[in-house]
Amino acid sequence: MSSPFEELFTPSDVIDDFQSNDPTATIVGYVDHILSNGVTMTGNIYYKIVVNNGNGKRIQVIGWQDNVNKLEELNLVSNDVVKVQNARVKIPRNAAYNSGSVHFELQLEAQTRVTRLGSLTAPPNDDDNLPLISLIDAENFIKKGIRIRGWLKTNFGHFVHQQMNFWVASICDDNGNKLEVKSNTQITEPELNKGDFVEIKGVIESHPPGPLILNIIGNISISEMEQPKSFEHLLLATNCV
């Protein structure tokens, strides 16, 4: 499943040419992370998202105080495709708080317009549009929505990176392959245990030089098609796809 929006994404060479303090920067990409209603130690309110151009560039987009509503009112979720027009290119004072992969961020100002164009993927419950793939085929479905089945190798763990929350686990197959899976929201249902055979819907992401990651969309279901695996079997899966 290929998204018709991908051809609209801002090329990396255009992003590389952005100039500091330029108030006319425009990008199109998909939302790969959201941090809403943040508050600094001095009480300033902000709302930030990370926009991905699908080719290795992740740009932090941030609205402060009166400009928070430009993002908040859109009710954005991961994989929404957005267009940010006339934002200011700024170098963050503290690089540790920049969640993007470039050295600058885009700040929303009075003239900035943010538009939600659609979704990168099919709705999570639209199973007919999501192909069922094996772990070993994941590299052929980068930036695409898929369904995938496997045994839960590791339970979901909570991580915080640059003030953003992640829940990360991994699944494996019968051939020693494993795939990392990530959610931006806590997985509370169903109750999952190591070794459960599960089906997950999501989008395959690539962040070289790291392994592929499945960004979860929708719910995880426990499948009765296969019996749970033993811990000993899970330990044999060491090949990152």
C-alpha cells in the first residue's frame, strides 16, 4: 500500500537549504511523533510534533503560547500528513530538546498555517487494505501500512527520550528473525505475555543505521492460530530484520 501523499513530501535537498531565521519555510511530511501540552520550568506552554519527509529528515515543529492552538485544534495523530507553511527556521538554544534529526526546528508564528492533508496509512480497522507480511519481507514495505504476525519476544517497556514517551517491544518468527515494535501510547489491552502469538497493524519505518521498526497503529490482537512459544525458543531469535 503506497500513499498518494508521498510524492508531496518535501525533498531532503530542499530542507538542507533552509536558512536560519527564515520566516517562510514550508514543509510537507507525515507526523511521526507528538508531544502535546508541554510546559517549561518557567511556565511557558508549547506543543510540538516531529514531521518526517520519509527520506531520513525529521523536523521538529513547535508552537509556543498563543500559537499552540495551530497544532492542538487539528487533533493530529501519528502518520497524519501535514503541510506547514511560513514557519520560522530557528536553531534551538539547547540541542538536547530538539527531537528532530536536523540541527534546526520550525517555530509557528502569526503568519504560519498548518494543514492536515490526510493520513499516510489506511484506517487501522481497514484490514482489506493492509497486506499480511512475514518478518523477513519487512524491508520491502518501508513507509507502508501492513499487518504482521509473530511471537512476542519481549514485553513492552516504557522509555522517555527528549521528553517523549515510547513503549517498545519485539516480536519474532520461527526462523530466528525479530522485529522491534513501537507505540506512542501505552498498550493496556489485551493483556500480553512473552511468547503470545500476536497480530499487529502498523507502518514499517527505517532509521539507518538502526534496525527496522514497526510503528504500531490501532490495536494488537492475540491470535489463536499458533501456540505460545517457550522462553528458550524466543532467545534463539537474534537476527534483526
